[in-house]
Amino acid sequence: MAVLPILRWPDERLETRCAPVTGDVAALAADMLETMYAAPGRGLAAPQVGVLLRLFVMDATWKQGVRAPQVMVNPLITWRAPQRVWGEEGCLSLPGVTTRVERAKEIRLRWSDLDGAAREETLTGFAAICAQHEYDHLDGILTLDRISPAERAAAEEALQ
């Protein structure tokens, strides 16, 4: 396993819609988990390490003491609760910047695991927020795209 370099805004790969995974990504997923923990983050999407595939890893609870890594291959959000929540989000590709983003309070996510088995789960709380954040990366969306123009200008200035 290896810690991979994390792309930073304004790298154009972060704004690119990713292709579906069609092959074995176990080694990449292992490297992504190692990179995420080393960063230290709670989620990491493949485009953040320069791989334009629909894959992300996350561990919503490890900073509270117990590691529970998840690998989502070709994830699809199939439902979003109408209830919304606002929260501060950081991003490993936007170091030192947090943005206040609105997300669905709860989602249903379908994905394949590394063995190709179909999985589906309803996520709530921070896990739902984290999954939505990483899922956005797969569509080339950053938190910068979810804030007002004035907030974005301030965030971009802070990043430069």
C-alpha cells in the first residue's frame, strides 16, 4: 500500500465526471484508504488522486476511535430525503478551507463492493453527508460549486 498524492484545486481533473469502474480496483482502494487516513480525512474519491473512476472510500467514524472503512465502487444515490441540513465541510483537495453546504439529511446509496457484490444502505447523519460529498467528486462537483458566488470568491482567494 502507498500514500498517494492528493490533487488540489484548481486541478481540472477535479471538475471531470468520472467513468464507471470496469476492472479490479482493490489495490487502488487500499492505497486510497491509506491516503485518506494519513491525510487525515474521512473520505476520498478516486479523482482526488488523479484516477477518473467512479470509486470512493470513506470512514465516517474512525476519528471517534473505531475504524470502519468502506469502499464504494460505482455508487449511485437512489434516494435523498427531502429534509435538508447545513454543515461545515472540509475537503482534502481544498486544504485549509471549509464551506457551509446544504445536503440531504438521509440518503439511500447503492454500490458494488470489491468482490462485485451489490450493496445498498440508507445512510444518515455524518455518513450521509460524507457520502454525498464524495459522490459529488465523481461528478466533478466541489463544495465550491455549492456555495454563493461571494463565498466562492472568498474561498478561492484563501486557496491561492
